[in-house]
Amino acid sequence: MKKLLALTLSLLLIAGLSGCSTAIDDNSSASTPSTTTDSSQVIDSSTDIELGDEDMYITNAGTYTLSGELKGSVIVDVSEKKTVNLVLDNVTIDSGDFAAIYIVEAEEVVITLADGSVNTLSDSGDAYTLIDTNDVDALIYSKADLTFEGSGTLVLNANYKHGIVSKDDLILKGGTYEITATNHAIDGKDCVEIYDGSYILYSGTDAIASDNEEDADRGYVLIHNGNFKINSASDGIYAFNYLTIEDGEFELTTTGKAVKSDGEITLKGGTYTIDSADDGIHTNGSITIEDGNYTIASDDDAIHADYMLTINGGTFSIDAHEGLEATVVTVNGGDFNINASDDAINAGAKVDGVTPLIEINDGSLTINMGQGDTDAIDSNGNIVINGGTINITAQSGFDFDGTGELNGGTVTVNGTQITSLTNQMMGGMGHMGTMPGEMSGNTGMTPGSMPQGDASFAPGNGPQGQGGMGFPGRH
């Protein structure tokens, strides 16, 4: 069995020890074709390979066109650090208790999905029986840079753990991907770059992830285009250092965060339909949104940045606990329709030494607030409005701990245009001083009781694990 073989053995040693494996050694400079280890089959220079019931070992660079059915694995081990191209042309691989494609070593491996082909890879769901010191845990697992291209279809049923994992760069340039994975669907440790393609992903943890924490220039996700339908029992798209999306169609249903980075997020376009139990778009750093169309339903924040949230344009339809949240929120443009059960726009003190600020310079904002202790625009520091059109329906239009400036634009609260910002509570009762007792942190209320809102909207009370898959969250 392949699980007992060391992949670094020479072709001769494999031939001497194995009666059930096929080794392919294709060298374009050789004058004679290579041979297999267990029969008289000859692999000629065209390298068209009909799969069978034996594991297949590829030990030299070249292009290998695979077709047919295999019960076993395709294993690439090219010690000379050259490129291997695997063309999948209507391949079906049942790999049992190991990876269907395992790349031990190469400069780069390119997997081409042949035009019109449907390629299906599955494992048994049993714990993998490892064949070397690498902790192989994905249906397609690579220790080298891995690129996918072509216009065919790849179907992965990763019943054990992950769908696709590259421990280096992972690049996808086209094709159709239907991946069901108990853990990650697509994972590139150094990076995930997607330039086109169609992706239907069901994952028990993050659907698309890059998590290199050691190198500040790696651990990123870059998406230029593509069509994505993601159902994840954790986060939808995750990058440790930074995440950039320039275009694409996204339908994201998650029990975690739909779009997440521990570092920076830049969204330059695309259409997003998000249904998330946690934040819709989240970063521990800063978010910049240049354009795009966003429909977000969230049981927590629709868009959350710990530090800065800057929105320069786009169309936003938001139904959430809180709409926009950061320490510094800057709106320079965009069309917003926000329905919130707590604060529509909130600047909280999330970064030490930074005064919370909400600054609105342009844009069209329609805000509808739920009943209870809710604020349309709430800052633990300052609010500055320099332009734009803002239409608020709320019991409390503004709440700020610092200063409130209305320098321009048109602001309407409950049907009445205002000319200055005052702390308003419970239907615009006006600026009435500081309340004593437990309400001393708010202004604009006389002493006494006030509704505290619906406790069901408190952070953390949203559904956890209701993504429709029954998978566990992030481990």
C-alpha cells in the first residue's frame, strides 16, 4: 500500500518494493520513454494517462493529462524543483484514507481543469494514514506553490478535513469549484489569489482562508473577480494580514463573520449579499470601501473595524444590531439605508489614544432605528457633519460625549430639518443637562427611568451555529 512507502525513494526502489503503485518519470530531454514499475505499460511523450486502481507517483517535471477512475492517490515528488502540470480531464478519484492529490515537492504545480470536464475527488472521511512526516489533512494538499486554471469543473467531497490546502501560494485563475469540506474549503497559508471562476463552498470552518502569521507580507486574500456562493459554519472569507476584493459576486451565509481580516480590508467593488450571525464585514484594523453593492443582514455589526472605517462610495442596505462601527468612522460618499436595533453609526473607544469620531462629508443616508435605548448616530467622542443628506427616524438622533458639529449638508430628524446637533434622547427631548445616577453617562434627559431596549439585541445573543450545515465553529 502507498501509505507505507517513502516518497523520496528512487524509481528503481519503488519498482522493487511495490506491486501496486505506478511511477511516472517524464523527462522531456530523454530519448526513450519511461516505464512503469509493475507492468509492461509504456508512458510515451504525450503523457496521456488512464488512471486505474494503483497510486500514481510523478517524479519528474512535465505535463500529465489524467483521465478515468482511480482508487488511490496521485503523488507528485519532483526533487529538482521544476514545474508539473496536471491536466484533469474527467477524472474520478476515490482516495480512501489519504489525499487524492498530494504534492510533496516541486517548484510549482499547475492543475488545469480541461474544457468541459467534470472532475470529482472524494475521501472516506476516516483519519488519514500518513506516509511521511507531513501532516497531510486536505483532499488536495501541496507543499509547493499551487495554481488552478482552465474552464472545467472540480467537485471535492472532503469528508475528513480540508478541501484544498497549499502551504505556499494558492492561485485560482478560473474554473468551477463545488467544494464540501468538514473544515476549510480553500486554504493557502501564504496567500489565496482568485482572478476568476465560480465557487460553491460549504465549509465547517472558514470557507476561504490565508493565515500566515509570521510574515507581514503574506497571509493575505486577494480576489479580483469571480462568483461565490458560500455557506460556512465559521467565517466566510478570512485573511490574517490583509484582504482585498476588487470585484465579484458574493452570496455569504455564515455563523461567524462573513468577510474578516485581523489586519486590513479594502473593498473596491463587487456585489455582496450577506447573512451572518456575527459581523458581516470585520477587521481588528481598518476598512476602506471604495465602491460596491452591499446587502447585509447581521445579528451583530454589519460593518465593523476596530480602528478606522472609511467609506468613499457604494450602495448599502443594512439590517443589523449595529450598522457601521469603528473608533473613527468617515463617510465621504455612498447611498445608505440602515435599519438598526442599537446604533446605526457608532464610534467607540476601541483603540487606545484615539478619540472616537464620526465624520460625514457626503452621501445619502436613511436611518431607521428600533425602539428602546437606541441612537442613530452615536460617538463616544465627536460627531462632525460637513455635507450629505441624512434622514433619521429615531427616538434618539444623536448621542456624543465630546462635541457635535453640523457644518453643512441636510439633516432631518423625524421629519424636521435641524440646523445644529444636540444630544437627543427619547424622541428629541432636547439638550437638558447631565442626568444623575446610573444615567450620568448620557445627556439630554431629566432624571428618571427610561426604556433600556430589547435584551434580545444584546451582542452575543445572535444565533450561533445556525448556518444550516451542523458543522462546528473555528477550532
